[in-house]
Amino acid sequence: MSGFSEILWFEQGGLPLLAILQLLPLGGAAIVFAFKERTTAVVAGKAFALAELLLCIVVSSRINPASATLQLAERFAPLGYHVVVDGLSIVFLLVAALLTVLMTFYGMSRGMISPGRLFAVLLVAEAGLVGMLVTLNVAWFALFSALELWAVTYLLRRWASSRAETQALARFVQYQAFGLALFVAGCLVLGWGHADARGGRWSFDLFELAGAMPADRFQTAAFYLLFYGLAVRTPLFPLHGWLPNMAQHGLIAVAPALMVGVKVGIYAMLRFVLPLTPAAVLYWQPYVIGFAMAGVFFTAALAFQQTNLRRLLAFAVVSHTSLLVIGVFSLHEAGIQGAVLLAANFGLAVTGMWFVVGFVFRRTGTTELDELSGLFERIPFLAIAFLIFGLAIVGMPGTPGFDAAHLILEASIDNFGALSTVAAALGNVAAAGFLLWAFQRAFLSQGKHGSPDVDRTTPMEYLVCGIALLAMLVIGFFTEPWLHLTEAASQSLAARFVQ
Amino acid sequence: MSGHLLSLLLFLPVLGAVVIWMLPARAARGLTALVMLATLAAATSVLVVFDPGGPRFQLLERVLWVASLNVHYQVGVDGLSMLFLPATALVFLGSLVANWNLVHDAPRLHYSLLLLLQCATLGIFCALDTVLFFFFWELTLLPVYILLARWGATAGSVRVAARYFLIMLAGGVPLLLAFVLLACSQSVPTFDLLALLAAPLPRSTQYAVFMLCLVGFGVKVPLVPLHTWLPQFALAAPGSLTALLVGLKVGAYGLIRFAIPLAPDAAQDLHWLLAGLGTLTLIYGAVGILAQSNLRVGLACASICHVGLAVLGLAAFTASGAQGAVSLLLSFSVATGGAFVLLEFLRQRTGSTDINSLGGAAKTMPLLASGFLICGLAGVGMPGTSSFPGEFMLILAALWSHTGAGMAALFGLAIAAAGFLSLYRKAFFGPATRRQVLEAEDLRPREWAVLVILITLIGAIGLYPGPWLEIVRPAAEAWAAGVAR
């Protein structure tokens, strides 16, 4: 009994939307690449990113969120191709598409070299992300993951913004290759378990794997391999070592946004790890939660030590990702739902902050906190956008974090009692502390030489930050549709763990 | 129309904050004044529409906001909260006038944040859904932070702003936890205050809810030992902002509206804690005034002192205690708010509110000095001022329920009065020596107008308190009946 059900795409009428969703960015990448550095490449890049976003919106309108069934399913057995969408993954898909659109705008306003090539790689990365978010086959997931990592590596190599890039790049590749290797090993254990139970027939499909879960120790091994493979990607304390370096030395907004803007690590835990290794998840739950709690505070403490705004943001990511893991591993309907919404909220907010940092870097040539000062006077809109993105991470009312934090608190009161809940909530206050501190040092403090004479905010910057802010406030005030979207899927996932 | 009066009241400032950005920067101030006058008019019409003899909660509006969480946009007022609305509108108007000529840079940002803060503050008094309340409660932080960090009075105000923000955010944690706990304790999770009031809780949950609320609201009140942010804040913030945050007693309102009625048994059991904290706060504030050399910090201490008295009186759990607490808090909103605004006028003229650099200020500024005296006397509960009825009821309630604490409170109030008069004497009488004081100009017509409104209110309510107390009485009786269950 796998406990999964699906509706095939032709039963819901219309087109094989998910196949189009995956092919569109890939095709777009090829076309943009063919245009080389002509201006049409830039236009085409934006057009494909926008089209993908529209397509995601169409998909979200097609699915029925009231049902926990996986929908718009497509299968092609010989290749193990199996894709679906449900209330959880559509949230991640929308975030991925929106962020890609914003990144194309951002790339233009920063005036990057060879934008045509940049957009092509960006679309490849998007294809990787979308592929990961729709597939139900762990092998395909690993494949798409590799595709996206290649794209990010290429971005880092070609558009790095400082000399320490080589080291950052090497660290990034080492960590990610290691993480991917762990994940692949985990997949192999699962496939082997399946082969063992079904007379030598290997499979990596979620439906089939869920029907033949590996026993005892093998399940623990699979859990650990998958969990730590994803923990590197997520990134989860203490496996976050690649992020601060990449954030500081790599391409400012685009690369980190691709890696941490869309929380595929969290998504994969929900989609694969929880259903495929339930016994191990239940057994190791307290340890995972314990590590996550420690991670919230430890990385918050590290964030306070940073002298570089980009590094500081990297630690902010690690800190709040730990909070997401607490939500996921509460194994509670409200906690899972809260984690999904919070992941979308964090993704948008952190990417927004990274955009602002990029705009600041364009003006000042530095992101060292000691060298930044008094920017508020010259670019008040960007400063306030930064502040609001920061407060969104802390769950300010009017952002999706507000209701999501409610949900996670509710779940953790139910499961772990008040004390650890208070601890998690105080972790949030710590995050508010270092974000405000960074804001003050960069935007409000008076420098030695008075306020710098930097350019005013440009229309493109208004557009990029404005869209991100608007998306966040709209979701924040009208949370209901999003809660409705994620409810049934969260319930069915949590129901697996009710004894 | 009256069906949506409260929503109108809440959305007027938000609308104003949006429209500001569509007009040129120089129009921002005038527009804000217009919006605040309109808000005051709307708040006053709430007063007219409200029927004191009618059902307890009136002007109710209820719209489903987040269905899956069972959160409603539910607003309404009763006798306890209603008078806070015009008081809020008035204090905001006063604060705008106090800052009239001081905002030169980024006026649109400044005024839109001020309007946003007004919306959030009004929302705190209207909200009848715990999530909606928490929403408004946290929403106040962003405008306060930016206003203080960007337009602060001293170089250290950025630090003070961050400190205030973080302390308040940390204070929000127990509050949120209490509300979630309350919701989860019902068979169907709900955040509807009216439903929660109607459904009794098990005693153990009550203890948790009460303690969490006490900490959460205690930070804002502020109750000693959670008061450490206030003196610094009073020094660093522009006077207009201090008037808003110290003048408007949202923390004590939270205790009256949420902490005590939602956990009545726990509150009754822990009456000694409430009374003890109240007395401690009162004495601390009173002694604090003696130690101050700055009028603003002195005023902040006087405010601490009186909120302590209100909490002590609440611990009697009687109708007259609640009635006294609400009327004292209201009177204090107006009087302290007014006094802070006057101090801001003084600071603009002399560059300081420290008594060492004032002295003899009454010679050159007789109107300002007498206005401040009247507000100050209202602040120490002089008979004939608006604070007296409330203070009298509170002391009676305290003497009846906690005799020892009541005696201590009387003693503390005497110290507070002495401390205030001594500060006043040093600042306004004696020989004037500093040039700024000698050359200072008395109140201008615009400032005059604020003063006249304040003094009229203080005097009128003080001499003829009946109608105001009558508005509060039925709700206070219902409150006491609910707590006595």
C-alpha cells in the first residue's frame, strides 16, 4: 500500500502542462543561447521567464487544491518519467518562476556583461529547478539537481565579482558534489530495497518505492543519506560551509537566489524523505529537531560576528532554514503547511534582500559593513525595501511569515510543548536582531566622510523590489488561498505519521 | 453608515498614507493634518453613535479573513475601549502639531509612517479577534522603529530604536504563544475574543495564559522590572513620538481587555502578583521622578507611576476598579500626551528639557509654563482635573482589596506629586540665566490651540466627570461580573 493516488493529465483535460512547463525554459535557453549577444537575446530571455511564470499560474488554476491526490500526472514508463503537481509543489513552482522573472530584470539593471549568455544559463537553472519540483522519480530528481548545479557553477565561474572566487567556487563544488553523491547513494539504497522486495526489479519511482520500503537498518541508512544529501543543498547547519563564501565572492544576487531562493531541499524532504523512510523519520525526529534548534541560535550568533553584508545574509539563510526543518519534522499538518508557506516567504524575502545588496554593490563597490554608511538618505526606497524584507523573515504582520509562524507555533506546541516553542520563537527575535543591526550599519549610520553621493534609485530597481514587495504583501494579507492550496496535501502527508 | 464606522476609522489613515505618495512632498503635512482631523471626527462620531445602555459590544463588524485558521477581521467597541479612540486621535493630532516645523527631509515618508502608526494604534483598541489584535500590535513596531531611527532626537537614537524594536518583538513572543494556546484549548480552534470570553478554560491553561499575557503586556505597560526601555526611549525619541508611545496606554489596555478576562480564575488566584507588581511599579516611578533632572524622563516616570496605580486598582477585580483604571488611563493619555507635546515646544525653543539648562522659563513663557503645570497637575491626580475621579476610585478599590498596598500607593502618589512640583519649580521658576531661555518666545497660535483643547478637556472632565464615567460603567460592571465568575 503506497497511499498515493494520482489523476493523469488527460483525465483533467487540456494539455500535458507539466511537460510544457519543463520544456519551455529548456527551449528558451536554447533560443536565447542561439541569439548570442544580440539585444533580442535579452528580450527573449525575459519573455521566456515571463511565459514560464504565466504557465505556472495556469497550472495552479488547473489543479484542485481540495484533494490530496497528485494531479496532472504524466508517465512514460521506459524512462521512468513520472511527473505530478499538487498543492505543495505548486507553491514552490510559483516561487521559482517569479524569482526567475525578477532575476532577469535584476540582471539588466545591474548591467552585467554578456546578458544573453547569462539569461540562457538562468533558464537552464530554472529548468533544473522546475524538473526537481515536478518529478516523482528520485533518479530524475538527482539528474535535474545536477543540471541546476552545473548552471550555478557556470554562473559563478563566468560572472564572479571578486578575486576570491576560485576558492569559493572550489568550496561550492566540493560541498555540492558531496551532497549529490550522498543523495544518489540514498537513492541506490532505496532502489536496492525495492529490488530486494520485488524479485530483482529496480525502480526509483516514488509510488513503487513507497510500496516496498527498505527495512530497519537499510531504512535508517537511506534516511541518513537522503537527509544529509539534501541538508548540504538546503543548507542546514552544520553543513552550510559553502554558502557564506559563495555569497560573499560569487555573483551577488543570482547565484544565491538560485540556490536558496527556492527551498528544494525542504521540498524534497516533504516529497521523498518523509513518505519513503517514515520509521527512521519518527525515530530520528528528536535529534533532527535538536540540531535544528541549535542551528537557529548558533548561526544567529555567527551572523552577529559578520562584517560583510553578503556573508551576514548567508548566515541568516542558514538560521531560518533551521526553522523550516523544525516545521517539517514536527510531522504535524499545521507545521508542514507552515513550513511550506514560510519557505515561500523566506525565498522571496531573502532574494529581495540579495537584490538590494546587489544594487548597493553597484553603487559602492563593496558590501563591507564598515565601508557602507548613510545610504538611507540617497536610496530610501531600497533601504525600506531591505528593512521590510528583513522583517518579513521575522514574520511581520502583513507578510506570509505572519500566518505561517502561527501554524508552526501551533504544531510545535502540540508536539514538543511550550519550552522549545519559545526557544524557536526567540530564535526569530535573534534574527530580527542581526538583520536590524545590519540595516542600521549599512543604511542609517553616519560614515566618516558623511553620506556618500550615490545614484538615486533607478526605475528598474523600483520595479524589481516593488514586484517582490507587492507579491509578499498580497500573499501576506490574502493568505487564505495559499492555506487552502496547501491544506489537503499537508494533511495527507501528516496523516502518514499518526500512530 | 454607522455599520462600518470603525472600518472607516481604521482605513482613513491608511488611505491618507497612500495618497501622500501621489501628491508633491510639500502637501504631505497639510494632508496629514486633514486626515487626522477627519479621523478625530470619525472617532468622535463613534462616541455619538455608541449607546451606553445598549449591548456591551457595539459597532461590530465581522468578516472572514483567513478561513483555514478561523481568523476574522472582527472589530467593535465597548465602554472600556471606546473612549480610547478619540483620545488616540487627539494625541496624534497634538503630536503632529508638536512636530509641525521639524520635518524637513523626506516628509512624505515621515507622515505616511505616522498615519500608519495611527491606524495600528486605533486597531489595537478596536480589535476583537486575538490575531487581528496581534497584527495591529506588531504593526506599530515598524513605523516606530523608522521614525525613531531616522528622526531621533539624539545621536544614539538608532541604537535605542533597535533596542525598543527587539524588546517589543521579544514581548510579542509570549503574547502570540498565549493566543495560540487559547485557540488550541477550544474544541474548534478560534481566535474570536467574544467566543473565548464565553468559554471557560481549565485552570492550568488559565495560569499559562495569564502569565504569558502578563509578561507580554507588562513589557509595553511597562511594569517594573520590564521597564528598562522607557527612560532611554523618552530621551532619544522626538517629543512627538514619546507623546504617542508613553501617552497611549496600550499595555494596560491589553491587561484589561485580554489578560484578566480571558483567565479570570488565574488572575484571581494571582491577585497578589498583579497588586505587588502594580505597587512596585508605582513606588519605582514615584522615586524615579525624584531622581530625574530631565523633565521628559521625569514625565515618563510619572507615567510609570500611574500605570502602576491602575494595575493595583485592577487587582481588586471590582467594577469601580476597572472604571477607575480606564478613566485614569484615558485622562493620562490626554494629560501626559499634552505635557510631552508642551515639552517638545519647550525643547524647540531652548534646545533642552533638562532642568539644569532651564530655570526661570516661566518668565518668558508664561503660557507654556501654566499649560505644563495644568497637564502636570492632572498627571499627579489633583482634584478638579480629569485624573482625579479615576485616581480616587482606584485608591478606594486598592484600599478595600489590598489595604497595605493601598497605603503604600497613597504614599507613593504623594512622593510623585512632590517630585513633579520640585522638577517644575527648578525648571520654570528662579532666575533665568541662559540666553535661550531669556530670548524664548511664548506659545504661537497653532500651539495655543492644542493647549486650549487639552485644558478644556482636563478641566471639563475633572469638574463634571459624570457622563464620562457613565459611559464606562456598564462595561466595567460586565467586566467585573465576568471576572468574578
